Amino acid sequence: MTKEADAVKDSLSQGNLAFISKFSRELSKHIGGQSPPVAILTCSDSRVPPELIFNAGIGEIFVIRVAGNVAFDSSVLGSLDYAVAHLHVPLLVILGHSHCGAVNASEGGPGDDSSIGQIIEEIRCAFGTEDNIKANLLRQIDMLKERSQIIAEALEKGELEVKGAIYNLEDGKVEWI
């Protein structure tokens, strides 16, 4: 392990000890399972931590993170389906954010056959006359019904709502779309 990686690992270990010290009494409450009231699909960007943005605690948000908050591959869709079918979340939020690197990369041109290129192409499908961050967010919401039978059925039955939101890195505010 490099010196830099070793230092990062040590910092993470210290952070874990602080976490245990702060939350040790709460941890046992969650051993039996989870029942979060919301699932949030958001970007992998380290500046967009849903639990902090919404001041939520352990077990309060089922979070799925992927670059560009795109919902098109089986691991993301499977996670969302799990939240809807097994955890029975009544709300699914697709959370985009300002200064999104995945959207910026997509604006730079088409992708390639790599995994990153596939994400770029998915985001580029949303581009049109609107702000590209908002356009990508709205496309992901629209495509959920086509890509997930579980989500489509839950929406049809009135058991689920899907909302979009954009987190502003400059001031921390969330704009609901």
C-alpha cells in the first residue's frame, strides 16, 4: 500500500472509531432490518451526501449512488426495485446536483464502449433545450416506468411517488422539480 493510501486508510479507521463512539447506542436498533421512508438515487459525487443534505440519521434513507444519477443498468434498477418491492418506500427521489462532472463530461461529446462511455451516452440522451442537469434528472424519472415493472406497478397502484430534486453545491439548497 502506498504511503498516501495508508494515511487515508488510517484516517478512515479514526473516523470509524468516532462514528462508533457517537452512534454505538443506536446501532443495535437497526440489526433486525430497515424500513426507510424514502429511497434516493443520487450521483456518486462526494460533495452530495444525502444523509447530511437532509439531516437524516441511520436507517432513514435508502441511498443508491451512481455517476450522473442514472437509472439504466441492472444494479441500479435492482436496488430501486428492492426499495419499492421489499422496503415499501412510499417516496423515491432522483437527486441531481449543480456542477455535475458526469453531465459536464457528457456535454464534451459522445462516449465510447467503456462503462464511463455508457453513462455519458445515457446522459446525452436527455440533452435538448433545457438545462442539461435538469433534463437528465427528468429523463431518469420518465424512464423509470419503462425500465422497471415494479416501479411502474407501484406508481399505477398509488403506492409510490417519484420526485426530482437538484442540490445546489453553492448554497446547499435543494430545489424540488
